[in-house]
Amino acid sequence: MRIFLVAFFLLLTSNATARPVEITEKSFKCLQEMTPVRGFFVDNLLGDLDATVKVAQSAQGGVYPPGSVVQLFPNEVMVKRETGFNPVTKDWEFFELDVDKNGSTIRKRGFADVVNRFGGNCFACHIAAKPQWDLICEQDHGCEKLPIPRSVVNSLQKADPRCSTNTATLWQRFTNWSVRFFTPL
């Protein structure tokens, strides 16, 4: 009985001592200031970037540490929250942002109800990832293929308006403008 009480107490207090992940509009930055990994970008809001990069670069997958930020597009973000925050989403919270030269504005945040500018539900897509990938979609991870070509993804990334130096070519800037014009939020 004593062991059961100790185990129960430890279970109750383990999440109480977990460092909460505070997220504001200032949490999100230019993609070029993040760490690139195979076409997407990572960061960590709690300062544990090495652990985040290690999981992102792993060929076997893994569980991202709390505070991990994963972005493919400037206006779509996944943030790994503290352990136990939302077991259904494996503690990920999804964000849809408005981005401009002044920074980021959170349009929508949540779990099963965040939809991107292409009409896709973030959680519905990411839940298809095989378990070892911790809801991260990449080629061969089990998710549906993106409805846009890689060249458009690159254009959107390079033309991130939050970046102080823009490395996008004229064609990439035009592509970025076209996507935003024809898929308004």
C-alpha cells in the first residue's frame, strides 16, 4: 500500500513540476533564424535546441522535448507543450499565424480545430504520421503528400516577411504573393 501511495504522489506531482511552455506572438521568428532540417525548421522555446535538433535529425524518429518548435511555412507552427498538456495530440499545439515585417500575430491556436490557408486541418494531417515520428510529417512518415510542389514551399520559406534580409528571388517573391493572393485567410 505504501508503494502505491508513493507512486500515486509522484504521478500527481510530476506534471506540477514540469516547466510550462509560455507562448506569445513574440515566440515566433523568421525561419532563417531557426535551425534547418531537411526542408523544415526547428527551434526550442525552453532553450533545449540540441535535443530538438537531435530528434529532428534522427533516422529512427523520437519524441521531441517540450518547447520544440517545428515549422515548414512561416504562418504554420507546431509547438511541443509540457508533458501531459494534451495526450491526444502528443502534447503538440498548432498555430496559424499572420506574418509581416513587424512579426507574427496568432490567428488561431489549438488542437483539432486549427485549419491552414489551404483548408487542411493541422491535427487531421499530422495524426497520420507513424508513431515513431511524434506527429511530424515528412515523406514516408505516413502523412498525405502536400498539395503544393516543393518549389512553392521553398518560395514561401525564402520570402518570410519577418526576416531582416530577404534571400528570395524575384520568382520566389512572386510565387509567395500568388499563394497569399489566391488563398486568402
